[in-house]
Amino acid sequence: MPPTVLILEDENKFRELLSRIIAVEGYHVLQAPTARAGLKLLENEDIRVVISDVKLPDANGVELVKRIKDARPYIEVINLTAFGSIRDSVKAIKNGAFDYIMKGDDNGRIIPIIHSAVEKANFQFQQSQRSKKQSIPGSFSAILGSSKQINVCIEMAKKVAPTNTTVLLLGETGTGKEIFAEAIHEGSDRKNKPFVAINCSSFSADLLKSELFGYVAGAFTGAMKDKKGLFEEADGGTLFLDEIGEMNLELQARLLRVLENGTFNRVGDSKISKVNARIIAATNKDLKHEAENQRFRLDLFYRLAVFTIHLPPLRERKEDIDILTHHFVREFSARLNRKITRIDVYFLKTLYEHPWKGNVRELRNVIERVVIMAPSESLTSDLLHLDFYNDIIDETSPTLFLADIESRYIRKALHQTNGNKTEAARLLGIGLSTLYRKIEEYQL
């Protein structure tokens, strides 16, 4: 579901117009004409940004900012007013408002401001969820699999965990880089200090810089007070930089300085600050290739790649699919209050044949969907949607395409007849001897 924006505005026509404009940008929009109605929605809905008129029938929008931030600190609030005042704008920012804008005069700024506010709110929500998690001793147990490939990675991670060495995790999207980073942190002497994570691809360059290094009051418009960056938040602990290949060259230079001597400057500050945070970085890019093409600093690459762990894609450790599938079935059965007691052999066979371009994350999403869709206590291959099967088919090979369709229909017929080959042959309209030959040919 897209991020939700709540509009608090008592003027119906303006509220409806603003709602349509924001919805066109792909956001889910909720509306309320009063503060009371809006606060009720905040209790029951997953809202990330609130746009509030300053003059509401039952509240002052500037004062409302503090109430919202006290209840949900990760929510960003934007104040709208037709009659702006410097006093109100200063108070709104002090109360924690993301911005304070004038109706009419700032119409062109509304959408970019909402984009930035949602970006920041999403990050703050993820951090708040992470802080709720209890530290789990021996969290390497959270890494599932028994294949040789994953066990090699686990052993490497266990060896580097007790050190302060920088670690670079390489692997395709969805291979579990953040889980490894958390396990390395939990296996270190820093485990009682913060583990702070940020996805470098989720922020604009300027916002990423202020989030990482913090800023001082007056550094830029809206910087009303000093703010700690994530390096300071992670002091004594671990900072996980996911998708580091997306970081721009200016920020790469700042990061290199921290790695070399543990010093940095907040944005807008000449004072040098020191920090002791272990860096674990991750990317799905070939950083050396990026450096050769001048999109990544070669000196930073060598500094990050002191200890590199290559996480294998799921298609290279398919023997782990069974373990992962059963784990996710248990997880979603409990979470969704569903009782799944049986996983059909043809269901598992289909999972083994899938290319898993999205890796473990894709598998997890597939299992969540089929647990929801299952009409009974069994997971069967017919619960897998057509796009899933299309990924299995190599469309460049007509022979393979036809063979895949044929084997799929035979498998489905066998499932519907509970393995009765005579009945399956009748359903398929072929002879029993032909069915036996096809079963052998496709190893069904």
C-alpha cells in the first residue's frame, strides 16, 4: 500500500482539491475537517504525513503539531495557512513541523515538500520499529539455510563479527544483506550499543547528507535547531549503509574521512566531531566496475572492501528453499491466523524450478500471498499466480515453452486426482501409456 497522507482542513472545496492533487502523485489520501476527527484516524491508520490547516474549528494547527509528534514521533506534519505570521511559523518548526507554507503562494512547493516529508517519515518509522526489537543473543540463527554456500558466508561473518573491521556485503537484492549486518553486530562487543541502518538509495543527496552527519541551526532553511546525524546515533555501535553504490561522490569523500580518522563535520558547522562507529556497507553493484567508470571512489572501495562477503542468490542454493518455505509458512500462519498443515510436493517442486530473481525476499512475499489465498489447510501449486509460472518459462526456447506447459498440466491433473494416473490420463485426454512416458520424461 502506498504511503498515507492525512489532510486536516475545514474548507471542503480546498480539501477535496488538495486530496485529488496528492492522490495523482500515487499517495493514499485521508481527509478530516476537524482535529478531533483527524486524531481518531491517527489512532487507527498507518499515516506518515499530516497536512494541517493552522485554523481548524476545534484546534490550533500549530499546537496540534506537538500533540501529533508526541503520539507518533515518526509522523511529519506540514502546516498550511492563508494568513501566515513569522511567530506562528517559528513556533510550528519548534513544535516539530516539517514545514510551514502559505496557501496559494506556495502551491508549487506542496508536492516536493510532501515527497521529502514522506521520505523522512518512512525512514523514521523504520528506525522506530528497529528500536523496539530486543537484542537476540546468537542472532546468526536468524540466517536460515543448510547449503554449503550459505554456511561459508555464516562462518566468515562469525569470524569477522568480534573485530572492528569494516565489512562489505555483496549480493543481489533480497539475499539477506541486512540480516547478516545485524548478526555481525550482535556477534560483536558493540551489541549493547545501537545498530543503525539506512538505505542510501531512499534519499536525495542533500537529505542523505543531513541524515548521516546531522546539522546545526541555520545550516539551511528550516534548520531551526541542531540535529544529530546517524553517525552520532551509532556512536559505539554499528552503522549499516545499505545500497552504498547509490551514494554520490561528495558524500563518498565525507565517508572516507570518517573511515580514515573517525572525524566529520555536521552540515553548516566548522567544528570537527569524532565518532566511533563500525561501518558495515552493502550493495548489489560491482563497486570496482563503478570505480573504473568514475561513479565510485576507488580509494573508498578499497577501504570498504577490507573484509568482503559475497551472499549467494537463492537460485545457487536451491536446497535451502525447503527450509525457508517451511519457516515462512509457520511465520505467516501465525501472523495471519491461518492454519496450514500441508505443503504439496508439486508446490515445492514448482518453487524449485523458479529463477528467484528477487531471492529470499521474493520467496517470502510469495509464501505470504499463498497463505492468504489458501482455501484449505494445504498449499498447492494452483495458488501460484500466472506471472510466477511465466518467470519459469524461457521464452527464447519454444520447445521448452511447450514442455513446460505440458508438464504443468500433467502435474495439475495428478494433483486433482490425488495421484490416480488412470483418472489423470482421462482428464488430459491421453492414453495411460503416454502419461507414464510423460511422467518419466518430465521426472514428475
